[in-house]
Amino acid sequence: MSGLLGAAEIREIAERIGLRPTKKLGQNFVVDANTCRRIVKSAEVGPTDVALEIGPGLGSLTLAMLESASAVVAIEIDDRLAGELPITVAKHGFDIRKLTIVNQDAMEVATLPIDPTVLVANLPYNVSVPVLLRFLELFPTLNSGVVMVQSEVADRLVAKPNTKNYGSPTVKANWWADLKSAGTVGRSIFWPVPNVDSSLVRFVRHAPAGDESLRLQTFRLIDAAFAQRRKMLRGALAEVCGSSAAASDLITSAGIDPTLRGEALELSDFIKIAITLSK
Ligand code: SAM
């Protein structure tokens, strides 16, 4: 059998392995081959790439990735899906040696057998932001990627300052990469049909703005600023800086107005405050 997975085959595999998709694991499978090819194309997966997939499920995207990449690493938490994937891959005529399956919770993966260069994933909805941030942090070889996430999450990842969607996920993701919206995906291409809309986000890694200690300090400030996002910065950062007066002095000497709210600051502003705080 050649080609990619279609709706009928997906139902057939699910029935055969007794799979009842669960909300808890965000199991909504793509049943449309064109959408899979579109996602892999927008990720610009090429013949020298090692593609990483988080949550391959029944393999819809995995097969599309195998058409383009030199190798694919797929991390799947569900034992039955991880067990069935090599069978599906072989049945569709792909070289099984190109695929490495890691049957683990992505939030617990700390190393991989091969360094991935590109991430392509229809991320499980409940862990999409932490998984994305974790893999950007752990695997510096990951240069770019396209992730499918709930539209609400996509809006947050690409938000601009001073908007309601702008928050800690936006600023933290910006530490690692430039992110932009790569279109929406209709609900009807999933089985089961989810009750939320999905969107694609493309990212390209950029050079880090500083070392690990600066990142940790910056992330601490971001967490504090957005934990109390209605407060002025001097109030929101009071605990991290010792007092509201100390926070006010520090923010001012970083060249930033302490009466602003965190949502007005770009990543570079948080970095300026973190550098001043470290001095
Ligand atoms: N990529 C497939 C597709 O597009 O049809 C499936 C995507 S489905 C939205 C999410 C997949 O992630 C499921 O296969 C689910 O079992 C898996 N998953 C959920 N939580 C996970 C975790 N913490 N680590 C790894 N895989 C996970």
C-alpha cells in the first residue's frame, strides 16, 4: 500500500487495536492527507532533515514526514499507538529504518537517539505550550518547525505586546525563536471532530540573547510580571526585587517605566531588567 493515511484506514486501524480516542491525551487524528502534506511543506522539511514529531498517533503526519525527511523521530505516550506505528509505516512502503519511536511522555524526554533539526507536530492540546518550550530548550539543533495547536494557543504564541493574548508563553517562546501564524485548519479534517479550532504556528530559531543564567533570571521576571498582569511592573516585580521601591529603582535604571504593565514589554525589555538585576 502506498500513499498516506486516509479516513477509512484510520477507522480500520483504530477499530482493530481497540482505540477509543481520549480527550485527556488530546487524541484528535488528522484524516486528510492533503492537510498533512500542507503542514510538512510549510515546515520546509528537506532530505537532510531529521524531523521530530511529538504525538504521532496513528501516523497521518508521520508518513508525510517520511516522504520528505532523511529520518523521523516520533515520541508517543500511548503504548498501543507506539506499537502500531511501525506496522502502518511498513504497510505504506516506507523504510522502517528511517523511523525511531520513543514510547514515552514527551514531558519526560530528556535525550533523543538522534539530534532533530525540524519539529512537525499536531501537539496534544493539554501540553502544547510546555512541550514546545521544553523541546526548544533541550534540543538546540531544532532549527525550525511547524506546530498545530488550538487556535487560542496559536494566538497567544504570536501575540503582540499590549494585547490580551500577549503573555508569558509569547515572551518565553520569543527567547528561542521567531514565531508566526501559518494558517488555520478546519475541524472536519479530524477524527473525532474537536470542539475547538486549530491553527498552525511556524517558528525559526534565532541566536539566544544570553546565557542560561540570564535566561532563568529573565523567565523569573516574565513569570512574576504576568502572574499579576493587571499590576504595574513595580508592584508585580516587588517580590522578586525585595520591595516595590527596589523594583521601581531597578526597572528605572534599566531604562523602563516602572508604571507600565508587563504586557507592554517586549522580551528585550525583560532582558534589560534581568541584566540590571544581576549586577
Ligand atoms: N499526529 C497525529 C495526527 O495528527 O493525527 C495525532 C495527533 S493527536 C492531537 C496528539 C497525539 O499525542 C496522540 O497520539 C496522543 O496519544 C499523543 N500524546 C498526548 N500526550 C502526550 C505526551 N505527553 N507525550 C507524547 N505523546 C502524547
